Amino acid sequence: MAATPFFNLYRHGFVRIGVAVPTLRVADPAYNAARTIELLHDADVRRVALTLFPELGLSAYTCDDLFHQQALLDAALAALDTVRAATEGLRTCAVVGLPLRIQDRLFNCAAVVHSGRVLGVVPKTYLPNYREFYERRQFAPAAEATVESIDLAGYVGVPFGTDLLFRVPAQPHFTFHVEICEDAWVPVPPSSFAALAGATVLLNLSASNITTGKGDYRRELVGNQSARCIAAYAYSAAGPGESTTDMAWDGHGLVYENGNRLAETERFHDGAQLIVADIDLDRLVQERMRQGTFGQCAEVLRDGVAGFRAVEVSLEPPLDETLPLVREYERFPYVPANPATREARCNEIFDIQVQGLVTRMRFTGSRKAVIGVSGGLDSTHALLVCLRAMALMQRPPSDILAVMMPGFATSERTRRQAEDLVTALGCEALTIDIRPSCLQMLQDLGHPYAEGKPMYDVTFENVQAGERTSHLFRLANQRQGIVIGTGDLSEFALGWATYGVGDQMSHYGVNASVPKTLIQHLIRWVAESGAVGADASRTLIDVLGTTISPELVPGDAPSGPAQSSEATVGPYELQDFHLYYTLRYGYRPSKVAFLAWSAWHDVARGQWPGIEPGERHAYDIGAIKQWLGVFLERFFERSQFKRSAMPNAPKVGSGGSLSPRGDWRAPSDARAAPWLAELRAVPDSEA
């Protein structure tokens, strides 16, 4: 086999599964087998590893008492053998439904078929016998089975039972379990035990007639089961061709992963359908490992978990070709992506920050919120949080002491933005020129700049950052207030903050778990809402268009910041992506790079609301590798000591925080060598 291409989803812990809804004819297994095989060939072309079909799909679900006719049972068995033979030479594994007579009982079954073999058969555990369902009239429940293997389709000793786990050795973490329709609707589905026993992909062959509102209920049912089990859950319901004597059918297919919907069929579609979804097995395994109660539950229920049997599936993923994801990853994982819920989510983010600040101010009895306002993103957003907090406490905006502290590199643009914003919001304004005190310190240190020699080293920069922080703390003492920290999650991740007497320190940091891309989005959202008035909104838009800069090194152009943070630490939009998948899921660098490439390499992808209309961003794999290397070195090796001394701050999102008391506890003297070594697996170009 040729070398494994980097740009192949199976290389990065994904597996592609399909949910098929074929057209069928009632009591015509030969026809139904032919339609099943057509969809299997389609799935194989699309490099699907596993394809799920509906309940009793080879016979049709609505045969009623025809299930007691030997001719139909023989035809269904022959149809299974036809499907079995058709899978020879195909990579995809099929899960099909049919009635099987075993020891004088009839069972509603799912057969797992791959590479010309029937690997196992799973009978239905729970048979509905209420309202429109009468399955006990024809079928026996799985509990009545007395054998663990059967002879079927020319094979002797085919595993039979509800206790089967199908494992794929060639694809680590890919283990699937099968249940049938009603099994998912009971209080404790069989798949719950299967997940605790190691199944990461749960399958449900269903008939499920449609009634008003049932589609939404299915989504909730499947989504919740996938979330509770920390698993993928695929569901295929009967569609065109089932009898409408007393029921109707909508062909509802679904794929969820840990509560997130990945794919869904078009309901009531007049024809066959095949949807595919790329399942992130690494995500599921990481989540189970981190959520310790998952393992505790397996231990408590060990009697129900221990009895599963493993069936090996010799499925070989197509590693010898380029195979991008069909699944889309949001470029901005921290930013609310759904327009329908965006306003509620933005309000919730503000409420979390505001609630934290209000509680701290009330507890300390603070008379003032003291905040340094620079005219940049972070201090602007923190100021908006302070404004909301004052409104919640029924206190005037003037209880915010907004301090502007121009230094050697403060541009006219940011100075004007800070002044305009503070004035428009009605805060108490105070301007302190820190250059005299900075010069005094530089002179005390014997720094060349104090003698007129332009040396812009780290000492020059940190003297300014330290003077600003020192002034804020002493002002807080003087005004009986607390210093509001403005540093954000992105900066703490990259160590882009001056330690100690610098912007790393405050009495309470409202932005500490809010990344830069989310701050940009929130500022734009406030501006467009008009909640702060027209003048303040115009200034907020100006702030969004300003180069992100610490403004510590002077330049020749006074109109805007001369120093660019992103030129040193990388584009925040890309580094926030890297941060999310490193912090939230613990992915290896090569997988993070693959996901970043999948999200960012295509310039034609949709735009984020925080980017100006017409502006398109893209990064090739070389740029992604470069900036990911910067991120890994700064995050794992250089910056933890700053995070270990972080001030208190509220956790905002499920993407995590870097609090040493909460989400992230790490040694300050760790090395980044394992991550940087693994990064070498990423190619330098896409050629």
C-alpha cells in the first residue's frame, strides 16, 4: 500500500458511516435486495465504512400476518444471501433487517454483512404491542432466544444475540452495536450497556411510522441517547413503499455524535436516500476518558456490561487516497454559529461575565470598578461588561473609573477611541500620562532609552505595562474599588501578557475565559444592537477595525498602532481554533492541523458575521503548521507560570478555561517536545 496521505479522514481518527433509506415493495424481498445493493455500491463509492438500513427492510415492516408465510421467510433469507454475495469486493459493511425463524420462533433481526460474510445477527429486544403496533402477534422478543449462534446463509456458527459488539481492528476505537426501533424508546436501551462496554457507534434499524410531531421527538430521542452514551448514534426509519393501509412513513434518517446532529435525510422524499457523516472517534474516546462518571457508571452496572461478545470485522479503511471530510467544522468554534440562537447565546455570555463581576463587587463592597481603557478590543469588551454590571446593580455608569494611560507607543487612533467610548458611555474618565514615571524607572535601571537611545527591548515594553497596572491598583486603593482585568483567553493561552505587575494581574478578570474571536463578535453584536447609543456604536466599529496591538513599541505612523500582536503570536482566528481543539479535546497536533485545514483552506467557505463583508480568509497547510508550532511552544512550554497565578474569573464556555483552580492544571516547567515532534507528521505543503 502507498504511504498514507495526510489529507485522509481515516488517518485522523474519523470513520464515515451511511444511513440508507431505500425504496421497497411489501413482501418482495428480491426487489428490496436489489435496491439495497444499489445503495451499498453508492456507499462504497463514497468510501463509507458502515451502511445502516431500516428495520425489516428486506421484507418490509408492514407485512403483518404475511410474516407467518413460509414463502416470504424463504424469500427474505434468499435476499440476505443476495446482499451477502454482493458485498464481496466492497469495503463497506452493511446492516440490514429481515425476519428469521430460529428454533420455531420468529425474530425481528438485524444482520451484519461484510465482504461476503454474515458476521452476526441481532434480534430485537423490546416488541411494541400498543396503539398501532402488534409485533408480539408475529415475533418473539430476544429474551426467548435459547441459542448464541445459528447456521445461516451457508455459514455455521454465526453469532446471534443482543450481546454482540462488532470491532474493527484496523480502525482504533471503532466498535459498533446494533439495536432495533423500540429498543431505543425504552427507559434503559440496550445500547446504553453497549456503550459502557466500549461501543462508540450505536445503530438503530427502525420502521417508525410518522405521526404529527414525531419527527422532533425522534431527534430528541436519538440526540439524547448519543449524548448520554457519549457515542455516535445512527438511525434509519422506513420510507417509500411501506404499506399505508393504516400508517404513513417519512423515511427519517439521522446521525448524531454526542448530542450534535451531523446528518439528516429529507423526510417524505419520494425516492431512495443515502446520507453520510464522518464520526470523530477520537472525540468520543477523549470525552469518555475525561468524564470520569462514565467509567463509574460502567462499574456500577458491571453485571450488565460484562457479558458482551466481540465479533471482529476485517474492514480495511481506504488509507491509500486523499479523502477530505464531508463534515464541516466551524472556523470559529467559540463563536455562536446559529443565527437563530445567536442573540440568546450572546446575552448569556454577557450574563455570565456580569454575574461574576456583580457578585465580586457586592462581596468586596467596592465603590468603583477601576479599568484601564486603551481603545483596543479587550478593554472595550470589559468596559461593556462593567456597564451592564452597574445597570444590574442599579448604579450609574460614573461608578466605573475608566483610566486612559497613554505611553510611548499610544496612537492617536486608539487614544481617540478610548476617549470617545468613555464619554459616550458616561463613565468617570481619568487620563494619566505614564511616560514620566516610565522614564524615571528606565533611568533608575540605566536603560539606554532614558539616555535618548532607541532600544525597544522587553524591559522597555514591560516597564510601560507595569506602570499601567501599578497605577490601576493604587487608584483602586484610593477609590475603594477593584481592578477589572481585561486580558482574554487567547492571550493567556499564548502567554501574551506581562506577568505580575502587568496586564496579567487584576482583582477580577472578566475576560479570562473569553477568546479574542468571541470578543470581536460580542463587540460587533453590541454595536449592531444599538444598545449603547449611536456614538458608542460607531466607536465600537472603529475598535474592531484597529490593528490588535499592545502598543508598547513606537513607530513612524501616528494614525494607528505600529506593533501587531498577530505578527508575533499568529492570527487569533487560527490560534483560537488551535486552542479549542487542543484544550477541549486534547487532540494530537496533526489532527488539529487536519481540522484547521478542513475549516480554513477553502477561501470560498461561508463568512463569519464578525468579518467585514467581502473579506475572505484562508490558510494553507504550510501556514497552519507554522502557526500551530508557535501555539504549541508558547502554550505548553512558555506560558503556564503566568496561568498558574491567574486572578479569579468566571468560566464562560464549554470550550474550557485556563484557571489553575478549574479546567487546566499543569506544571509550569513542562516541555513541548512531544507535541512539536508529533507536529512533524504534518506536511509543509499540499502538493
